[in-house]
Amino acid sequence: MNLSLDVLHLPLRDPFRIARHEDDRQATTVIVDIEMAGSRGLGEAYPTAYYGETVGTVAAVIPALAEAVDALGDPPLKEREAALLWLAAADAAMARVVGRNGGAKAGLDIALHDLVARGLGMPLHELLGTPAEIPPTDFSIGIDTPDVVAQRAARAARFPALKIKCGGPDDLETLEKVRAVYGGPIRVDANTGWTADSAERLLPELIRLGVELIEQPFPATDFARLRWLQERSSLPIVTDESSETEADLERLVGVVAAVNVKLMKCGGVGPALRMMRRARELGFKVMLGCMEETSVGIAAAAAVAGLADWVDLDGNLLLADDPFSGLELDETCRWVLPRTPGLGIERARGRVEKTVDNFVDEAPSEVSAPRRTMTGTG
């Protein structure tokens, strides 16, 4: 396997702050480019500090994962079922190398799925056998003053749902002001930032305001409080930080109504597909989410989005500039799955018109170009 890693530092369209402290002005992600068996694949590894990943850990782990995959030999690129078995074996081989490290595993897993689908001459969703019809994505707005959040909500009013980041002292005022300018479903995401008192105080107000769901109100392992709130709530409680991988699902049965699956948490396309199917078997509703990824990661997630109840695949829309082309929203804010082989994504040649500008009324102020740092080749 020929492997190269490219670190991108991408300015965000607007500051994107959540209840946990993280960089709210730029996204840092790692693009994985591989060649194998005469085919090529692109992947993305988005390191998240909350899950213990950094650019350094991704750069250290991916070559070890690639070595384990190389030991399997070249993927069979003549028959779909054999290729799927090889991809499952590759995921199993990566799992034996290291635990967790979902972003690093996702980077190589996505690249392998792109490579195999390209080699077979079919779009990724056709390789996987997942539905071509997918739900529309929402659009996320970070924590800021209530007036600023409301302004951004008004700009994004064409999206069929908005996810509003909460977890601060102004949550109710923010949601009141958003509701004053936006009539569609509001999804609330506290990113572990609420206490039991704040949740109990806010719950009737959220119902009054027509909120659709509540995502991760409490710390990841506070299952007792999550169960307590779900028992009192007519709104589904959705875990995110609590549901990192498929192994986390069993202990959430009877605790919450739904789980958020992300490729960058669970390890890529294959693990996400298995996690979503297992969540269904256990009776959960499913949200499919993302980090602030480029179109590479979002296109990979879109390939399995037909299995989700709610889609939150807007990471590339939060970037000031996406350095990849090929992924577009239709008029209903659904990602258009490719007709070309693989992910349907390529590195952009020159400036690409931002998809989000068709759906967000006011363009952001001028920002600097993305910075790139090559971390190594193998």
C-alpha cells in the first residue's frame, strides 16, 4: 500500500463553540490518500481531543493500521461480495492493532472503501447496498450570544432543521430568539453541559418551543441521570459522547431513546454500518452525525445515511472553504449520492463555489486560505 497523510488547517465559516472547550475558529483534519491493487482511495481522519486523538496520534497509528491491512494482500476487485468480505477483514485487522482511535481507523477505512468501490466501478452506496434515498441534513449553530445565534439561524432558515448548541447560561433566551426567526424543527445539543437542575428547568420550555430532540445533556457515563431525564421527557434523548462505538450500545438499552453514530468515533464506514444496524436491533432511533469534516468524510457518511432517522452531516458546510469537490446538496438539503465510482470526491482544482452559500443567505467575511502540513508518506 502506498500511503500519504496530509494535515489540513481549515478556517471555519463562523466561530463554532460547544459546551466543551475546543478550537472554535478552525478545523484540523487529516486526509488519507492510498494506492493499492491498481486503484486509489481517499479517506479522512478527524482527530477529536475528547476521544484522546490528536494529529500526532493519527499520524502514528495509521501506518500501523496500514501494515495490518497490507498483510491481508490486495483487495479482490472483480466481485462485490468478495470485496465486502475483504473490507470486513480489514476492519477486523485494524481493531486488533489498537483499541478506540476511531478517527485514525476511519481515515484508513474510508480510503479503503473508496478504493474498493472505485476498483469495482460502482458508487460506494451501491457497494454497500444501502438506500439511495437519504434524509435531509440539518445545519448546526454554535454557542454565542442569543442575538448572534438568532442571526445565524435566520440566515440558515432554508434548512429543514437546525441543531442549536447549548450548555451555557443563555440557553433558554437563545432558543426563544431562534424560534422567533425560524419555524422548523430545532434540535438541541448540550454536549454534556447540563446539570439535572438545568435540564429539569428547561424541559417544559423546550417542549413549548417545539424542540424535536435533546442530544447528550449530561456527561457520557452518567447513565442514571440520562435514564432519569428520558423517563420524564416526551422528547427523545440522544446520546453522542455516550455512544462512541457499537460496544457501547447494550448498556444504553432502557436509558435513552436514540444514539448518534459518527464515523470518526466508531472507526469508519464499515463500523458505522454495523453500529447503525445493531442500534436498530436494540430498538434505538439513529442519528448520523459528523465532526467539522471536509466533503471526504461527509460523503463517506452520506453513503450510509439512508439507514438514519435524523441526519446531521453538515461539517463541510461549517468550513469557510472545502478543498474537495463532488458533493452537493439538492433543493431539499439532501446530499446527492454520486453516480461515479467510490465517494465521488476529488481534490478541488481552484476555488469551488461553496454549497452552503445556496442555503445560507449572508456570506461570511473574508478568511485566510487553508494551511497544509504534510505529515509523512509510507
